[in-house]
Amino acid sequence: MQAKDRIILALDVDTKAQALNLVKELKDQVGAFKVGMQLFNSEGPAIVEEINDLGGQVFVDLKLHDIPNTVGAAGRVLTRLNALMFNLHAAGGREMMRKLAAEVADEANILAISPPLTLAVTVLTSISADDLVNDMLIKDYELTDVVVNWALMAKECNISGVVCSPREIQAIRSACGQDFKIVTPGIRPEWAAKNDQKRITTPSEAVRLGADYIVIGRPITAAENPKAAAIRIIEELEAI
């Protein structure tokens, strides 16, 4: 994989115009663009097709979590939209994840296309160990153990990989193997402003730990020269 293909640019903007301007400017410097709830709910599913039409690829970040039939149907829709990857909550359980994987594979076969990568979200990075016990009533397990076990459950259900914090990369890689995809947010180059991120890792550190893809937003989009910022990150990754 080329260094640029590891970079997923977060399109955390409100409008199609803002998003497509970033795609036009940076499609040759990043591997994919992340469309989350903010942009997807503002502009609708067509934004995925419009990014694809401009030559970009899309990570649809909606974190699906519902009954198996509903999530499976949503997976078919996202497959038809030609998303590169999308995610769902592992907390939805085995039946939901198996249903999604089967529906995505079937829809891709009908369309004669490669299926999108499916990614399980385990424990959100906003959830602390205390929250796990007090709010989610998951007791007698360390947070990392929960993350790794849910990642293993996702793999057993034919989910392609996980979205996880940098601190969990090595444990998941060790448990789930080299073919299991790992996408990591919370990435900040040393030279970029930290903003509101606290649990952060540099791009090169994340890849060294075993991440396949890294999600980066403001260090590129808020830079004085976004293209130059992206190229600088590519050069750091190529130096590994």
C-alpha cells in the first residue's frame, strides 16, 4: 500500500460545496475521504456518489447499530453507493454483524463489484473504564479486554476490521492477525495543533504500531496550505 492510500481525510464540514472543494484539491494526496453524520445528514447519500465521481473514495462513518435486518438492508444501500468502507457497532452483537456481512457480500456479487470493507466500532474512545462499569454495566473486564474480544467477535462474523484508538492497535493486531484491517482516528502530526484531542498519536507512530489506515482532519483541512500538509504527512509515512 502506498503511503497516501493510508490517509483518510475527515470531511467534518456542513455543506456539499465545502466537501467537494476539499475532494478536488486533495484527491491525489489522500486515499479516501470520511463522510460522517454531520455531512451525510446534511447532504444525504448522494454526497458519496459525488465524491466517487470526482475520483475520491469514501469511508461512510455512520456507526450502524440496529436490528439485524435493518443493518443488513443499510449495508446493501452503502454497497450500492460504492463506499470503500463503512462501520457498525460491535455492541449490536453477532447476529447483526453476520447479517451485515452476508448482505454486503450478496449485494456486491449481484453488482459484480468488490465489497466494501466493513469495520466494527468496539468501545468508543469517549468511553472511560469507569463509564464501562457504571453506565454500560460491563464489570470484571479491563477496557482493552472488551475491545479485543469484540474485535475477535467481529472477525468471527466476517467483518473486515475495526476502528480503534491508537492505544489498542497492538493488542488487536496480535489477537486478530495481519489481514484484519485497523483504522485509527486521533492522529496528529508533531507539527500540528492538538486542538481538543488528548489521546493522540502521530501518523508514523500509528502505522508502526500496526494501523492500516489513519484518519486525519484539521491538521490538513485547517492548514494554510492543505495540499502541502498532506504531502508532508505522506513524506513522514514514506520515511518509516
